[in-house]
Amino acid sequence: MMDNFGQRVDAHTVRFERVLPGPLEKIWAYLVDGKKRGEWFASGELPAKVGENFEMYIKHSDLSPNKSPPPEQFKEMDATGHRATEKLLALEPMRRVAYTFGSQHPPESEVEFVLTPEGDKIRLTLTHRKVPDRAYAVNVSGGWHAHLAILQYKAEGKVPPPFWEVWKETEHTYEKRY
């Protein structure tokens, strides 16, 4: 049985895996279609070419029709949402997409999503590289854990619980695991 928790691969890399219901085209759309990606993570249209910048927008409380208040440290960000300009690093249709992450708060890290068909299911591997330190790894892992849980619900055609409720369930888990 697959562990849904992210793994700290090395001092600067965290990795998550999820097995999602297919077809491949549906899961790919959740990664590259700005509107679909906005249903579980951050909206924003990808640029036409690798190497170009694009804007992403996220408001965590909008990821589910069900609501719960954000933790105190995220109240201001959640009230207005968050915009970030990132750079597309790789785009291999139906297989792989990668972009910078956290460009507003250097050092900039990188996120890669790889899809691998497994029968009628799709394995999603998310790798977050160039993580500067343990505290950052703990922070982004809690976020990715919650975002991927929302994606799982969406891919299964279910209404997800509130983002912050999912996040709070694992708030201290990564602190202990890493």
C-alpha cells in the first residue's frame, strides 16, 4: 500500500506520489489547463514556450465549496489570495510539466509533475527540488499534501473538504517525519 505522505528524498528534494483514476487526458488537464489546475492548486495559463514566464493565482479557501477558517499565519494571504510569476521549465504533453516555484521569495525552487499510466489509473509523481532547508521542506510538504488530497477528490468526481481542514490534519506530521 502506498504511503500518501511526501518523502524527503535528500536535503533539497521532496517527492509525493498519488495514483489517480484515468484517463490520462483528464489528469493532464488538471496539471496544464489553468482553470482546471485552479480547482485544486493555482490557476493561470501556461505560456506557449518553455522558458517563458506565467502568472499563477491561488486562494486556498476557494478550492472547495466547503469552508473552514485558515490558520492564523495564513489569514492575510487567504483573504486576498496570492499571485506569483513563475517560469515554465519543461512541457512534454501527457507526460511531464515543470516550473519554478516561489519566485517571489528566493531562493527559487522547482516543481515537476510526471504522469505514468498504470492500467486504467495514472501515477502522479510530484518532485519539489532546490528546497533550501528543512523548514521550507516541512512547509511546502504540508501544502502539497493538502493540494494533492484536493486533486484526488476532484479526479474521483467528489466534492473535497475545505483545504485548510485537510492542511490542519497534517500540520505537524511533516515536522516529525523530516
